[in-house]
Amino acid sequence: MLDAFDFVGPSVLIDRLLHAEQEVLFLVGAPLCTPVGDTPGVPGVPGVIERIRAEFLPVDGESAPRAERKAQALKALDARLKKAENPYQSAFRFLIARRGLQAANRLITRAVLDAGRNPVDEGLSDPVLDTLEYDPGAWHLPPGVRALGSLVARHRQRFGRAVLTTNFDPLIEVAIRAAGGNAHSAVLVADGSLESTRGEGTLVVHAHGYWHGADTLHTPAALEQERLALRRSLARLYERRLLVVMAYGGWDDVFTRTLAEVVGDQGAFTEVVWCFYETDPEALVQRNGHILEQLRPALLRQRATLVKGVDCHAVLPELVEALDREVAHAEDEVVGRESVCTALLAALEDRHPVQLVGEPQMGKSALLEWLGRRTVPEGWTTVTIDASRLSRRTPVGLAWAAIEAADRRDALGDLIRDRAAVPDVHDALRVLDALAPLRLMIDDADALGGEGHGFNAAFFARLSTWSAEGRFQWISSAHRSLDQSFADLDVPFFDEARVICIGGLERAAAERMLIESLGEQAGRHALDLGGTLPPAVRWLGRQRGPLTSDPHGTAQRFRSWIRPLLRRWWGDMSPEEQQLARQAARARLSADTGDPVAARLIARGLLVESGGAWSLNGRAWRDHVRSLG
């Protein structure tokens, strides 16, 4: 049995999440919010069971008959707990049978308040508790839930559309608000659809109940009730996402039943990463056989990954730190782009659409990320879409992606959902209009072009009008300009757009970066080898010791690394550009500033002009062109 399962470690989990191509959906349980070290939290299973036992302890002033009945009940409870396979559920069945569900609800409310910083003197009324949920300073946040809140609030498109939980407490919502985000709750103790939930920011789904104002589910009969509408809704939520299950024991509930259906569907494309706290694979398999059996179809399809030794209070903060380093690195990637950034901002100020055009890996996406981190005027919506990842590369598909990126599915989905006719360009425009004032940033916009995708003159004419009115900004990145991608359209929008070519880095900045990283001698050697080409500067700038100790070996490794990219650049060049590049590879050419072919190559960073002559950008690129004959 053990040989059938392959468990990886926490470092693999972090690497997977950093490079996830799908949107990540977390499913988390009680350990996320339990006390850690000196940080209070919501009691875990042992603490809750002790609270249930305390319900049957005599108190001062009680009559002898009542105290005796409690003592007998406590004795019966302890006997039951010794034999119970699931002590938590057994304790709650015992409590509800003798005190009722309202007593169980009240017990949960008081347990959750253990994570509060101050006693609640006003009583346990719902208005008082509602107020607490919107005051992050009123709560202790254990490391795991604090980190999850930071992930969701600061990286919403990647991690923050929805979070699923079996917890009753509001600490996930509190942590999101503490990190500057917005959250709203869906509490579904019976059947229902998530699509009916309205609110701003991240949707936090509580499928076992809530700490106040709703019932709480504890017993198998309650947890295993059939909830068909919710299961259909969850299945849609799981679709094409990476579901990360962490700090969750695998209840037989609506979450796992839906997941079992989805992973067994050969037409579904959900991926699952299931995290276990245990580190010993043999013990893990023995204790979690029911979970592994449910995941078997996904494991056979290579759509499930099993991770051992995951402490959510260690792994989630580490993931936040890794993402912070990525953001810092992205900031570094726009160094040497001062003139490009200035031109980009000036074009937007003048109400022009913007096209960032250049070769692969020149840093177009980094510029979009840089722009996305800049503040927009109050009331504006900023949306970033990777067109190459759209399942439908049509106006309606683009509109749906914009709704998702803006977290406006509930508010705007009806504009293109459930229509008698098939949604069309006008429906897509209605969505974009509802999002305005809108900054729409589209990476790999080439993917939208092509016959049959449905973009027409009316679509771009409306965008032109909105741009001129100052309520819409289009910024796209692509390998080629829009008039080439949409060759069947001749529209003013393409002429109005400012085309900004993304080529080499500014030489002074590239030289400074390499010298600061490698030292003066090695830095100048690296600049000669790679030129000012951004991928070359980034790769060589990370070598440090190897470039100084073994410059020849490093040069060989660099050429091997960059060769596929050089081949791709060469294949995308026109015959006239290839001819000029061959000439420049053999000898420096006298510059003719009026040559349009040279101007295109210079703008794309493949050719540089220095001292009145043209040459290819970097020795590695020149040697590659020479090798082609």
C-alpha cells in the first residue's frame, strides 16, 4: 500500500505554489487558527472537548440533585470518549442530546472568543460580535492564519478569490482585513449556491456553520447531509483551479464528497495538493487511508500531489516571504527601463492605448507588473489578464476574466450569464463599461488575434471612445503590434495606440547592475558577453563566483542556456532583418539612421548603435548569428 503513494516535502509545496499556473484555492481547517507558542487562538479539538466536559461540572449554588445528574452525565461522557473513534463528534452528540444545539452554538461562540484580545463585556449579542469581526486589532492571529490573510489580500488574483474552511471562527476574514484586503462570508449549514452570495473581496466559505448568528454542524448526520446545489456550486469553484488542502483532517463532508466527484471526472482539470502534518509515510497512510482512496483517481491522472510534514504555521509564512522576494526581484527587473516607464506613463496621461512590443523574455510582463503596483486614481479598477491562459479567447472570455480579476463575479456575472441568446461582443462591452473607469492590462495579447475569435471593429471603436473620454486605459504586451495580430481589422484604435518597443536595457544601468553584482572586471566581461539583453543581464548577474573563477566555463553554460531563446528570436525575424544581422555579425556596419530594418532591430534590442556603427548586442548573440552561416 505504501509504495503506491509518493510524498514530497514542504519545500516542494512552496515551489509548486510559486509557479502555479492555475488560480490557487485553499481549503483549511481548525489547526490554522489554534494557539501557537505564546499566541492565543481558537481552541483545538482537545480544548473544545474540555469545554464540553465543563458543561457537566457542578457549579456553586447548584442543588444536590442537579449536581448528581451532572456527575453521572460526566461519567457517561468520559466512558464514551474512551471508546470513540472520533471523540470530537462523540462529545458533541452527547452535548446536543442533553443540552440542545443552541448550547453547542453558544459553546462555540465562547471558544472562538478565546482568540479575542479583550473580554466582551456587552454580552454575546450578534451586533456586538459583528462589530468585532471588522476590528482586526481585537483579535490574536496565529502565524498560519495571519500569513494566509496576507497571501489573499496582497496576491488576490493568484490566491484570493475564495477560501474554503470547516472553521466556525472569523479569523480568516479578520486576517484578510488586517492585511488591507476585503472579505465576505458565505455560511451554508443547509443546501445553497455560492453564486447567491454577494459582497466585496474574497469569499470565505464556511460549510460547517459559523460562530454566531448561524447553527454549527458537528455530528455525522449533519455533516453528511445531501447538499446537491452546494456540491454543484463547489464543483464549479474547483474547476481548473489548484486546490490546496492544508490543516484539514478530511471530514466526510460536502468539501471532500464534491472533490471525490471532481477528481473522478476524466473531463475535469482540477489539480489537488493535499498536505499532511505527519512526517512518517507509513503512519500517514495508515491514518489517512480514506483520503488517499478518494484521491486515487487524481493520483493516477497525475493531478494530485501528496505533501508530508506541513505545519501551516511555518509553511504559509515561508510562502509569504518567498513571494515578497519575488516582488522585490520584479522591481529589479524594471531597472534600466527609465525611458520606457516615462514613455508608458506619458502615453496614459495623454489618453492613448499602449502596446508594449518585444521579443520573448525582454521584460514586458515585468513592466505590466510594475504598472499594476502603481496606484490608480480613486474609483478606478485595475485588471491584469494573461490572454494566453484564457479558455475562451473571445470578447466574452475576456470579459469573464475581467470580472474574475476584479472580484465582481456576483455583481456583474448576470450581464453575460443565462441569456437566451449566446453572449456576444455587446455583452462583453457592457461588462467592461460596468467596470469603468478601468485600467485593462493584457499580457500576451497576440493570443486574442486570429480568425474566429470574434473581436470586431465595433469592439475597438467603443474602446477608442472610452479612452478619449479618460475612463479607460488599455495596456497590452505582445510579440507583435495589434495591427499584425488583428490583420483582418483596420480600426483607428490601432493607430491611436502608442507602440513602445521593449528591447535592451539602458547601457549605463546594465553596466552598473553587473558591476555591482560581479565586481568591475567580471561585470564588464559579462556585459561584453551578453550585451544589454535583459535575460542575459539577469542570468549573468546571478553567477558571482563562477564567472570570476571560471569565466570560460560560465560563458559556455550561458550560451547553452540562452541558445533556445536566440533561435526563437532568429526565427521571428524577417528575411531582411536576418540579412542585416548576418552582415553585422561579420563586421561593424556604418550606421545609416534612416534604415527602417536597422531601426526595427535596434528598437527590439537585437542591434545596437555605437560610435556611428551597428553591431549585434553582445558576443553570444553575434556568435550565434555567425554560426548560422
